[in-house]
Amino acid sequence: MEAIPKDKFRRVEIDSKEAEKMARPQISYWQDAWRRLKTNKVAILSLIILFLIVIMSIIGPIISGYEYEEVDPKSLNQPPSSEHWFGTDELGRDLFSRVWQAGRVSIIIGITGALISAIVGTIYGGIAAYFGGKVDNIMMRIVEILYSIPYLLVVILVSIVTDSKSLGSMLIALTLTGWCGTARMVRGQMLQIKSQEYIMAAETLGVKPSKIIIRHLIPNVLNVLIVSISFSIPNYIFSESFLSFIGLGIQPPNTSWGALASAAQQKFIFYPYQLFFPGLMIALTMLSFTLLGDGLRDALDPRLRE
Amino acid sequence: MGRYIVKRIIYMLLTLFIITTITFFLMHSIPGDPLAHMAKNLPEQVKANYYKKYGLDQPVIVQYGKFLKNVFTEGNLGESLRYPGRSVTETVLNNSKVSGRVGVQAISLGIVIGITLGIIAALFRNKWPDYLVMFIAILGVTVPSFIIASLLQYTFTVKFQLLPTTGWGDMKHTILPTIALAFSPIATYARYMRSNVLEVINQDYILTAQAKGVGTFSLITKHILRNAILPVITILGPQIAGIFTGSFVIERIFGIPGLGSYYITSINDRDYTMIIGTTVFYAAIFVVAQLVTDILYGIVDPRIRVSNDNE
Amino acid sequence: MEKILEVKDLNISFHTYAGEVKAVRGVSFDLHRGESLAIVGESGCGKTVTAKSIMRLLKEPPAEIKPGSQIIFDGKEDIVKMNRKRLKSFRGADVSMIFQDPMTSLNPTMTVGKQIMETLQIHKGMNKTEAKKEAIELLKIVNIPNPEVRINNYPHQLSGGMRQRVMIAMAISCNPKILIADEPTTALDVTIQAQIMDLLNELKDKFNTAIILITHDLGVVANFADKVQVMYAGEIIERGTREEIFYKSMHPYTWALLNSVPRLDTESKQELYSLGGTPPDLILPLKGCAFSSRCEYAMEICLERKPETTQLSPTHSLCCWLQHPDAPKVNRSEVVRGEING
């Protein structure tokens, strides 16, 4: 052994707290999730595309120079040109304005539908999970039966009945059973959390049930809820376009992407551009929301936390 | 296991009953005269006769009772309002043969190709086969069927003139519709299978199998696939439902005289008896499909099939 | 007794997004035929990674067995260099492993019998009938009652203890020279724990199988192992026979482990001992002794340089600066409370 100076063998005061210092910086759950999302290029790209689509839906009909209902018998079925960027339809209406006007309707339906079913589903699932026992049992039986009725059938039937084809009645048709999936998911999450001890602690301290639901349970289901909303938006957009396609949706001169596609479909072989633009918009929007949803799910999954 | 099946059957019947009831009452709650389109040119007496014939002069509850009786004892769904004399049941069954053909082809294609692609994607995770399969799958799930169908139609019938645009009769008429309809199940199964395989690969028992010296082929077939495929069976029911609703669109685009396009026509015509009849038929198919799926799952998953009897 | 396993300078790293994690740092040890070795340490100290590397069960990448590492099997082959074909015949036959959680370690969709038969069919080339007979025999050996019935059961139909016995049956089916048990009793009740450990002892004597037991529980080790190795932060910091480790250990970390075992004769008001702090982050390069940040007796030299190995007996060695002649003496019996009956 080589010679080592004797003073090296002096005792050193060890602060065990130093030992617990972690090498990697501590960041909060939401910051970590955002960081992970940022690295997901596909998700960020989707976010940008969606942002652009929304912006265009707002300003599109304004910058085109034409009104979306403006009929021009002299320019029927024109292909895209410098005057009509997307061409015109069978009544001579400018397709550029119509596509973006339709975008407003489709996107609003998508987002509103998703939000309504998210809110209703969360409240329902939350109550079921919180009270548990018989209440939970009955509530979930109802959901199970509603859930087993094929969604599109319900939508079709209700649309036939309400017949007014306004935005409101469409939303009712779309969300009538749409919230069931969310309710089940939220209930499942909450049951998991509820069994954890800090909830029991709050109850023992006498916190009111409503407060417990709002303060503790709901924030912790937020992450799965966000992902779920992001996936259901494209579903609602699709359902709306499906309805319009079979003739039950938005009526002219109002329009949605689905309605545009439906009208264009018959003469599609002759005027492909009439179907192309609304179709592209639907596909792009649904695609972006789905990819964003995938990215959000990966980013918010606490098990993947690094 | 037996109890499980019985429970499922009861659920199925209950759901069917509820759907039928709801549909019936919904249709009858629509304001207006169901025979309005006919009534314009007919004298009062004839109209009254028609009313009597359809039982529309009776209170709704009575009509409901008669309806249920007819359906469950004779399978008689009544007569079309639009085309008097046309039996709903007969029309439904005839047209469903057409839809069924395309539907069965599409779902078979969907399952086989979808599951295979999903397995490939999982085994080659994060390499090019994975990205390719996932790309196709994403498209299939998010791009609406009418767009895919229109694209297919344009490419293969107009641009390349390989297949007939619309119509029905031969094998070649079924090719494009089947492909268009199969896109969605292929995509769904591929995605689902991929995530299941990935989950199974990370399980402890796969490590055990490796530690035993099990070769790659046996590892994949006996250990990974057997476990990964279980949850995939559960989505079979909803997939079949999707095929049927997808058919509404596909049939219209390709001009196929199937149940889907007939359904849409009845909706637009407000042919209520037809609507009720077809809806009940669809609902029956959906719930039976769900039932078959549930039973199938119970058979395949040993945890349900063989009940738990700890020492 | 020949050496069945020689691990020489094993270095294993994991390449992660944050950098290279050095999980195993220069580990060397030997194992003789029929010997039982216990590797003890906290979670994350590298014991499972070491065990898995003996069977090459680590996914490489992201794991990397650094060049220069050697694991010599039976004096002839280097496991690190084995190709896929050899590994297939190696695993389950020459060396086998049982894992911690028997519920998740068995394939839920295959009968227990088929899973045992699988090993026999692969390595011994038996047909179905022969394999089934042998499987029933194996179930008898591991003391499972009613083996003819149990052989057709699925894992979920068996209790935890029985499942672990099935795992053991699978592992010994081809008479391996080494059996690695990674925390085999952690997921089981205490009474079942004792049964399983007895079973392992029985099998060791019967078949002359060397057993490597990985555990964090010294209580389990007390009745079982011939040799004990204590690992910390990827290194072996003390090793010796069972007696030496339990009665003559000289490393502060070993003392801490011994003190953490709850004892029946502890005064009711006495606090249970626990060692403060956490193991170091293995991404960082370690200067000095890895344990120094939590050691009561740490000296300046401990923070600066890695301690050298001191050989206290042919079988007992450790790495600690307290062994240096210039270091202040620490009386072991003042530190380690009582003795654990071995």
C-alpha cells in the first residue's frame, strides 16, 4: 500500500440529507408532461396543423371576398382558379368560403360534443365512483345498457325524430349516449384513486363529499380526461359528417364538411375537387386530433415519467 | 362458465327489447302524418282504410302490443308505408344478403390482415415496418370511409379503368367495396394488436420462457400471441357494428342494392315501418354479435373458462 | 470442488436518455459445484442485473456488457460470448432461473403441466407422453399434492406458494448445474417462505445444484447460504462465508443491513433501525467509496479514493478504508446489535 497522509483518516461530518439529493432536476408532473410532448414531433406538427385549420376557419370566409351563400349562375362548377381558389359548386357558390364556413360548423360540433360528453360523463362517473355500493351499481347498469346500443343507430334515430336539423338538435343526437364511454373511464380512474389513503383522510376530517370530488378526485382524472377529449373530438366530427352524408345533417345554405362532401359525392367523378377539399379537411382534422391524442396520452402517462 | 353465458344472453335480450321499444316509440312520437305523402290525392274513406290497415287509428300502446306480438311470434315486421304491400321482413332479408356478402368479406379481410400487420409492427417496433403499418393504420382510423371509397373509385375505375364504377352482380363488383369497407377494421385491429403484443412482450412470463430456452418461433406463437390475441376478440362485436354502419356509405357510393342504402332511402322517405324494421334488424345483429364475442372470449380465456378453485 | 462459474471483472452499463448508467462495476466472484451463494443488497444495487447477465437475459441494447467482462461456465465457455444457438440450449438446461412474482411469471393461458413439459421437450427431446410423466414426477419432488390433477390446472387455479413450486419444478426439470433464484420468497407469506427455502435446500443437496440466491432480506439468508456477497452501487463491498458475514463482518454497510433485521427480543420502545439516505445515482461517476455519503465512519480519504480490497481470511474480504492501519478502530460489537442465530 502506498503511503497516505495520516490526516486523511480524520472523520468527516456527513449530512445524510446531501445523500438524498438527486442528480436529476426535480420537475412537476405537468412540466414533465409538456416537456415530453414537445419532443414528440408528430404531436407538435398536429398541433400546428390544427391551429392553422382553426385560424383559417375563422378568417377564411372573410378573406375570400365572397359570401358563402352567394349564388352565381354564371360560374357553375368551376375548377380551382385565381378567382375561386377552391372552385365553385353546382350553384356557383365559392367553395373556398364554403369550405371554411363549413369548418366552423364541423369544428364547433366536434369540440362542443366532446366537451358536453366529457362534462356529463365526468359528473356521472364521479358520482357513481364516489358513492359506490348500490348507487354505483345501478348507475353503471344503466350506462352498460345505454352503451350497448350502437351509437350511430341512436344518432340516426334521434335525428329523425328531432328533424329540425339545427345545431342544437344535432348535438343532442350526438351526445345522447356519447357520454357513456367517458363515464365508465372516469369512474374507473376515480375508483382507483378513491381507494388511496389521502381520500380516506379527507373524509375522516369531515370534508364535504362535493368538495372531495371537486378538489381531489377530478384533478387526478384530468390527465385521462384530456386524452379522451382529444380522441372524441374527431369522433364527433366524423359522426356529424356521417349524418350529413346520409342526409340527416346540416341543411343548405348552412353547411358542414360532411354536407359538402355528401353533395359533392354524386358528381365526384366529374368534379373531383368539390369532394377533395372538404374531404381533405375532414381527414386532416381527424388525423391531427388523433395523433395529438396519441402524443398527449404518452406524455401524460405517469408510468412513462422519466 | 354456464352462468356467464346465461347472464350474457339475458343482457342481450334485454338490450334488444329496449332498443325495439325505444325505436318504436320514437318513430311514433314524430309529429305529423305518416301517410301524408299518400293522403294528398286520396279521398277520405280510402285514407281511413289505410289507417285502419296499418293500425294507425289505434292508441300507441295497442299498436306497440300488436307490434311486439307480430315480431316475436311471426317475425313479421309489418308493411312498408311507402310501398304498401311490400313486406318489411322480406325486403330486409333480401337486401341484407347483398350487404352481408360484402360485410363478411370485409370483416374477414380486416381481421386477418389487421392482426398480421399488428404483430409485424410490434415485433419490429420503431423500425420501418412498424412505421409503415402505423401510418396505414392511422389513415384507416381517421380518414372517413367515404373519402377512401371515393379515392378508390376514382383511381381504379376512372383513372385505370380496371373495375366497374357502380353496380352489382359479379365478383368484380364486390372488390372495391370490400376493400373500402375493410380499411377501418384493418386499421383498428392492427393498432390494437400492436399495443397488445407490446404489452405482453413486457410481461414476466415472457422472461421466464426465455430463461427456459424457448426458441423465438415458439415464444411468439405459444406465449406472446396466445395472450395478446385475447383482448382483440372483445372488439369483434363493435367492429361488426362498424361494418354495418360503414356499409350505408359504401353502398351509396358504389351503387350496391344493399340494406344500408335501402335504410338511407327509407329515412329520407320517412317510411317509418321500414325504419323501425331495419333498425330492429340491425340492433339484433349488433347484440348477437356482441353475445357471440362475449361467449367466444369466455371460451378462449382460461381464467373465465375454468373457474377459480384455490387449494 | 470445481468451479462451475467464474465471473471476472463484470461491467454492465445501460444506455438511457439521460446518459450511461453503470449498473455493475467490476464485479468478480466464483461459484463451485453444489455451493449456495447469496447476493444481498438494496434495490438498485445491481444484484438482479448481475444475475440476469449470467443467463444473458438483459436486452442488449440498451444494456451493454462491457468488453473485458467474462463469465466462464464450467471452466470452458464464456457466457458473454455465447451465440444465440448456444444460448438457447444453455438456458433452462445448464443454468435456470426462478423469479420473484410467481403470479406474473407463469403464462396464464397455458396449463402448468404444459409449461413444465415445454422445458423437457426442448432440452431433453421428450415426446408428450414421456414429458407428461416426468412433469408429474417433478411436481411430486416439489411437494405439490395431487400432481395428476394439478398438472392440468392453469396458474390462476393455484395458490402463490404452489405457483412458486411449479416455477422451481420447471427450473430443475433438466438438472441444471446452477439455479438462480431472484427474490423467490419476497412475494410470498412468511410461512410459505420457509417452506420454499427448505425445498431449495433439499434440492441443492439432492441434485448437487449450485444455487445463487438474490435477496434483500438477510433473514432468509441466515438459514441458507454457504457464501454471502454484499453488493452496493454495483460493487461487491464485502464477501465471506455465512459465519463470517453474520458474526465477523467489518463493513459499515453490512453492519447497517444486519441492524435492520427486526428481532424478536427488541425492547418495545426501541426504534427500528434504518439507514438514512439513498443509494447514489449510478449515472454519476463515483469518486471515492460509493457508500461514503451514508457512512457514519466516513473519513476524508473515503470521499477521495476508492478503498482497496482487504483479505481478512481466505474466504473473507471487503473494501473499506477502515481496514487501513492508520484508520481509527471501530469496535464491531458496539455497532451490531446482538447476533442473528444462523
